[in-house]
Amino acid sequence: MKYILLFLCILSLSCKYNVANPVGTLRDYTEGSGVIYYVSSSSSEADIKLALMKNKHSLGKYLIKVSATNDTSNSATNILNEIKKALTNNSSFDNLEVDISKLEGITEIPASVFKDVKNLGSISLSDKVTKINKEAFSGCSSLNNVRFSNGLTDILDSAFSNCSALTLVMLSSEKLTNIGTNAFSGCSSLVSIILSASLKTICNDAFTNCTKLANVEYLGKTNSISTNCKPFSNGTNPSNLYLPNASSGFSGSFLGKSDWKTNYSKHIPN
């Protein structure tokens, strides 16, 4: 009889404190505590899902934050695949934030790694990332914020195509030289872009079908971008050019357009 009573007591406590499931237990965290739960470069899909649920309870948002590491092994890249699986297999987790800014073992974002992940809301990249490969974030229709790497040199073809929630693209890396064809095509909510002074090439149609694009800010003092670049097409026709570091010299064609409303010594207004 005493064993039956002991079993019932344990069962009662298990239900009360959700002992069977580590998500939601008092041992793990307190609701609204503000504690951040990290994953590592070797975390599995299950580990990532658990951290997502904990952070939702603790912070009020779905967050994946990878702890600092210099790991250059395959696990550093594998974590991106595990993150993708956690996102695609839990589509009810909305507007997810992914922070890999401390994952310094990754220098390239692989092609198609987050392609068509519909619930990715934000991504923060490490400054060690130099290249974003083809279609890496293509079709991420909820992606509304990207923290680009300060070491970024190349954005390849269609890397952010059809990211229809993006409103601002800030490409201020002083090492960025190339933006590929269709890199931001179909970003239908995009209003403003900021372009680095180090850019040499913006391929044709890089910003095609960005019908709301109105403002371009170029950080150069003089134009270093190839005069053959025609990145705007199919309804993309920005009108305002902001040149915070220039006081003259942009009276002719720039990025295939000559009808700019030019604003010298000014940034895009907030």
C-alpha cells in the first residue's frame, strides 16, 4: 500500500511541475526571467528545439543563439543544417531569431542552406563570414532583419531573392566588392538600401522586382562601381540618392540611372 501511495505522490508532483519534460520545469528556468539559453556548434535538432522553447518562455521570443566558438570542423557548418531542420519541422514557431555572430569557424554561408525557411525572422552573422553563397536565404519570406558581416566580400546570385519582408538592406562592410545577379530580386517590401564604398560590381538585375525601393545610400566619396552595372529592373525605380560622404561629382549616370534626386552630405532619413 505504501508503494502505491508513493507512486501517486510522485505522479502528482510530476504533473504539477512537469518533471517529465525539462521544458517548463522550475529547475530549468523561470518564466520571463530574461535568461538566454544557448546552443553549441555540436547541438542536435532536438537540442535546438529545446533551447527555442526555453527562450520563448524566458524571453518571450523564439531565439537560437550559438555560443562562442572557433571550431572549424564540419560541426561548425553542420549546426546550420540542424538549425534549418529545427525551423522547418516546427513551423508554428514564428518569427525566429538566429544569432550565429559568435560562430567564428564559419567563413561562408553555404548555398541554399536556409532556402524557403518560412519562419526565419532575423539572422545575425559572424564578422568572419566573407561570402554568402547562391540562394542561401532565398524564399525566406518572413526574414525582416539581417545583420551582415563586417568582413563580407561577396553576395552571390539570388542569395536573398524573394525575401519579401525585408525593408532595409545595410551593406556597409568595407570589404564588400560584389553583389550577384538577382541577389535581392523579388524583395517586394524593400524600401532602402545602403551600399559600401568598396563595391566594384553590382550585377544586372540584382534588385529586380523590388517595386517599393525608393532610397539608395552610397557611402563612397566618388563612384567606384562599374558603370556597366544596371541592378534595377522590372518595376524597380528608386528615386532618392543619398551621399553622406560626398559633396559633388554624381551629376551623371549612377547604377544605370541618371534621374536621381541627389542628396549630398546626407543619410537616408530615419
